[in-house]
Amino acid sequence: MKFFLISAFVLISSALNAQQTGGVNGRILDKALNNEPMLLATVVLKSTGQVFKTNLHGKFEISEISTGRDTLVVTHPGYETLKVGLYISAGQELAVEQSMMVMSPDMDEVDWTQLTSAMAKKAISGRGDK
């Protein structure tokens, strides 16, 4: 009898937990390239710090996200960081499609001397670490 009660409790709590999560799938596009898929963009779920990468088609999928408000932070070298607010509902999967914009660097802030020196050191040493 105890085994039956424990088994029933485990099944019910598992069912309740499954209903308290949702998911998000999406596609990240490159605005500078006529909204072509953004390959290997980094997608971070802010609440958990989980890191995901977009595939060859710019797509990603995240499941079992706790319900409530959350944020996706999307980055890619040379592009502006993208933040997407989410509201996750139990049992629902959101669809997100966003375009990233190329970063417009302020060329006056670049220290060309240090940059050139670092590149020269890498070329001389034959290593890419320092």
C-alpha cells in the first residue's frame, strides 16, 4: 500500500512539474545580409544562464523553461547584443524571430597601436593565445 501511495505521489508531482514549464523556439537573422540565417549566434536564457547556439539555419530551441518572465540575450561577434523579453506560459511554446544588426564601432576608440602590436606578437610567436 505504501508503495502504491509513493508511486501515485511521484506521478502526480511529475505531471504538475511538466505543466509548469514552457519552451521557446526561434530563428535569428542577419539584417545586414537581407535577413539570411545567423549561423552560430549565442543564445543565453538569462534566468538560468544556459547557453545555446543557433544552427546552420539560424534556429534554436529551448525546452522546460520555468513559467513567468525571462529574457533571451543573443550575441555574435561584430553584432549588437539583442535582448528579447519573454513570457513563458505553462505548456506553451513561444516562437521568436529576430534580426541582428552589425555593430557600428566608433573607430576613434580603437587603440590601433595596441591592436597592431598584439597581432604582430601572435604572428611572430606562431600562437594565437598571447
